Amino acid sequence: MQLFVVGPPRSGLTIVTQFLNDHEDVKIFDEIDLIDVHRSGGPVVGTLAAFLLERGRYQDYRRRLQEKTDPAQALRAIMSEIAEPCSVWGEKNPRYAMRLEILRRCFPEAVFLFVLRDPREVVNSYLLHRDSDQRTDLDFWIKDTVAEALTLVEGSLDPLTDDDAELVMLRYEAFAARPRQTLDRALQRWGLSFSDTAVALAHHAPETVGDNQFYRGGAPLPWKAGNLAPLRPAPTSRARIDADDPAWSHVDALAQRFGYN
């Protein structure tokens, strides 16, 4: 089974993925851009190619492609082998929240875990690191204004307005308070259950390639420090950045729309 972890950036996708990977039958990779297979016509490039090359499977993929003629089918076969012995594999990628239809064409049997966090906290997080000297184009989610941040969150939340049987929503706040119970409830239909032993542990960064989401130039990124420490049962709230910006009223309305008071 393929399981994709999606949602707005800075919503807790990474820590949820770290807990998922504590399960003996689950292997979720971190932003390896599996979706890029849909536009390649065969050869894959960039992060996905680097992922396959690093594992010595790029030529295997090319050979499989010649046999199957369908790039997505060839990639699914190779990824299943890479993930062994785990039978559930997939990817965490916040960019996919706005590309689910494309992802489904490549992985028609996939299921999706959508991580929802209070939009007010998410927007604030997008603004928090705007002046960081670590910021690069890789950090597409860092925004300079409340309006820019709101646009990204709104677009990412669109899938939650559809009646989608293969999309399960998980609230980050509930997960932070009760990780095992929240994951059990979200994924029980697929026969997955999780252990309490993971709750207090610090976690390793998910598998990535190249200039990944945790380290840059050998140093941990400031916005990932919390992912390498034990999970906080009650996420802390920060003072609003640019609190007098009128766009915050639209953020408040969006939060209320999704049940945040």
C-alpha cells in the first residue's frame, strides 16, 4: 500500500512521518518527489533521480521501464523493493496537497493522510523565519507578508473540501496530545496500529537526499530543531507577527471554518 502524508507546510507533517516510521511495517520517505515521474516520459531527474542513484536502483528503474513502458508502474515496482520488508510505503511532501489528482494518476491505489494544524499557527510560522540567513529558494513556504502566507495555506487546504474516501484528516493538535491514539484512529481502516513506546522518544530525520530539509552546510536548520527533540504534548502559541495586518482577519475566518475557535 502507498501512503502519502500531505498538508500545508509547517503543519506537523515531519513529526507525524517520524512517528509513522516507528511502525515496523511502514516506510515513509521525505520529499523525494515521486510525483515527478508523471512528467518525465521515462527518465527521472532531480531529487528522485538522486534518490534512486544513491540506492543503486536507477538503472534497475530504467530496465523496468523498458519492460513495462509505464514510468509510474516501473517506479512503483522499484519503490516496493526499496521499502522491503515494509509493505506500506510512501512519501511525506507538503507540495502534494495541491497536486493530489496528478499523484493519483501515478499511484491509483494510494491513500492520503492529511495533517491539519490551526491555520493561524501555520501562517505565523511562515513569517517567523523570513529574515533568516539560512533562507533559500528551497524554503518555498517562508513568506514575507500575511497575505502571501494565507494564499499558500488556503490552496493547500482545498482537498479537505472534497468528499474523498481515500483521504483521512489528522489534526496536529490531537496528535501532539495523544500520538498513538490519534494515529490508531486515523489509520485503523488499513489495519495499522502504533505503540506507546514511541511517544517520549526523540526521532531521527526521515530519509532524504542531497540538500535536505533538516541540515544545510552541516548545521541543523533552526525551524527543524523541534523535530529532533521529544514531541511536546501541548504546542506553544507565539505572538502574531505583523499583528496589525488586516489580512489576519481572513486567517481567523479560515481557522474558524476548520473548527478552530
